[in-house]
Amino acid sequence: MTTSPTHPADERTTVLDLRYVTCAYQPEKPAVQHVSITAQEGEIICLLGPSGCGKTTTLRAIAGFEKVTAGEIYLNEELVSSPNTHVPTERRRVGMVFQDYALFPHLRVYGNVSFGLQTWSKVTRVERTKTMLELVGLTGFEHRYPHELSGGQQQRVALARALAPNPVILLLDEPFSNLDPDMTIKMRKELYRLLRQTNTTAVLVTHDHQEAFAMADRVAVLQNGILVQYDSPEAIYHLPTTQFVAEFVGKADFIPGIVTEGRVETEIGDFPNQPHYQGNPKVFVMIRPDDVKITPSPSGHARIINRQFRGSQHLYTVQLASGHIVHSVQPSDHAHPIDMAVSLEVIATHTVLFEHPVELTS
Ligand code: ADP
Ligand code: MG
């Protein structure tokens, strides 16, 4: 699901432009600080980070529910937020999908979806509502009330309602958190298809990196109100710029190494020094469990100390001769016992180096 729209990014309109945005509920403690993000037309952007990092605040600032204390927000090249400017929400043409869907309980499906079309002529309103219901697969449900629908159907109504007035941008705050896991995966695919089909620019908030990777063209990782990386899902996973990002989007181990000319020497082998790193030669190399292959070997210097069954895979915890730990993911037909001596083969597509020591995790 990660194919980008066919247009090259530079030919598309910049629909969303956040420039050094700061939002503070309390002046001395900003919830979001100096955040800069752009989204091109048709792009799906994910705001990713742990609870409290400022995702909802950023989304609410874009929607105009929160004022910015510094910086600017542009929607379709119009300044909508700055310390001296605040275009109200209803004039921003943003579509919102909330965590709890926020459907109008006293309105039927038809009334909910057509709600934002009150300024449209009767004929176009009826036509548009019909089209939206078709798009989300709810034709025939027009007369139901929200409480007569499943969670997935309610979410479809919320999506149809948000998209009906043809918003400049769709903003979604953890839209799948009230669905069970099977339904979440189904609705993610549906949402993705719907956004692409309608070429809708969207900002999706999530704390789930799998969701961000499955949906996003670009992922903005926030930590304590600061944007730490804004990149493609692949770059976020393979080329994280901080240890926080490395660990937030998957399991990562950090092995000490020494940078010499063009190479990084470690206990588990040498790696190319690419992209070229020039800092302190004492470094830590990030290793992902999917980069490590283990093979039983009586003369191997590493030892399996734990094995976790994960269905289609096993996650092994392996201790090196030095005592450092790495993890290895292997297909579940490779079941090796604990204490077995193994040799390691590391096939990393990128060498990611960090300067600072990392606490060893097991
Ligand atoms: P997230 O959506 O990533 O969980 P939020 O944007 O909701 O994070 O919150 C960011 C920070 O702002 C947190 O420290 C949170 O406690 C604080 N915060 C959020 N909303 C308010 C509010 N209405 N008043 C005061 N502080 C708030
Ligand atoms: Mg939130």
C-alpha cells in the first residue's frame, strides 16, 4: 500500500504548509514547538509518536481549533494561522474524522453525510450524498441511525461526511482506535483506497508505526512536541536520524564500533561507512532483527539466550562473546534451542551510526 501517486512531487500543489509552528497551552511549556511539515496534493501524511507528543495538538492547529503561538500554517497557499491570524475552522474547508467518529446520533446516515452540504442546491446535495454513500459502500443504509450500525459502518459514515463537502484536506485523529484488530486492517485498506481514489490530501494521526508505514507517503515522527524526522516510511525504518526514532518504529540493537577509513569495525563484522559519517570514531551501529541471520555452529562465538514464538517467525535473543545483545528474526521452521552456539551473518542494507552510548536492552 505504499505506492505514491503518479505525479512527481514538485509538479503538485502544496496543500499544507506548516512553518515553525508552536502551540502552547501554557506559555512556558509548548505542546508543539517549531514544527515544519508540508503535504503535496494527494499525499497521505502520518503524524506518529507516543502519547502526549503533540499529534492531536498539531492536527487541531491545522483545523483551527487551536491557535498557534509562533509560526504559520498555510492551506492551499492561504495563510490561515499565525500569531496574528486565525481563520476560523468553518472557513478552512478541512474535513475531520475523530476517534469516536462524533456522528450526530439523532440524524440518520443520510442526514449525517449531507450535513456539510447545507449551502449546496437540493439537487447537487442529493446527488453528492448518493455518490459518497456509494463510495464507502453504504448504499441502502440511508435510513439507519448511527446506533444501528457496526463500528466499521459508523466509520464509513464519518468518512463520507468528512469528504462530502470536498475538503482541501482530510484530518484523521487515531481513526481506528475503536475498532478490533481485524476491522482495523480492513478499514485501513478501505481508507487508503478511498483517499487515493479521490486524490485526497490527508493527515492521519497514529501512535502505531505499522499503521503509519501502511498508509503514509511521508511520516512525521514527533517526540515531546518536536518534529524529529519527516521522511518516507522506508527512510524512517532504515535510516532513522535519532535513536528514539530507531526504537519507536521497530526493534533495534546498538553494537559498538570504530570508524576507520571507509569502514566501521564491530564484533559482528565490518560495515561500509555509508552515508559517510565524520564524527567521533567511537560509534554505535544500529542493527535490526531482520538484518541478522543465525546459523547453528559449535565454533560460533554467540549464544541463543531466548526465543520468542511469533507465529510465522521466531525472535531470538543472542548474546555475543562481549556480552552485547542482538536480536534475530527467523522463519518459524528454524527452531533452535536456548543455549545453542551460533554464528551470525549480518546483511544490513544501510549502515546507521549513532555517536552516543545506548543503554543495552535485552
Ligand atoms: P498526543 O495527541 O500526541 O497524545 P496531545 O497533542 O494531545 O498529544 O498533547 C500534547 C501535550 O499537550 C501533552 O503534554 C498534553 O498533556 C498537553 N495538552 C493537550 N491538550 C491540552 C489542553 N487542552 N490543555 C492543556 N494541556 C494540553
Ligand atoms: Mg492524541
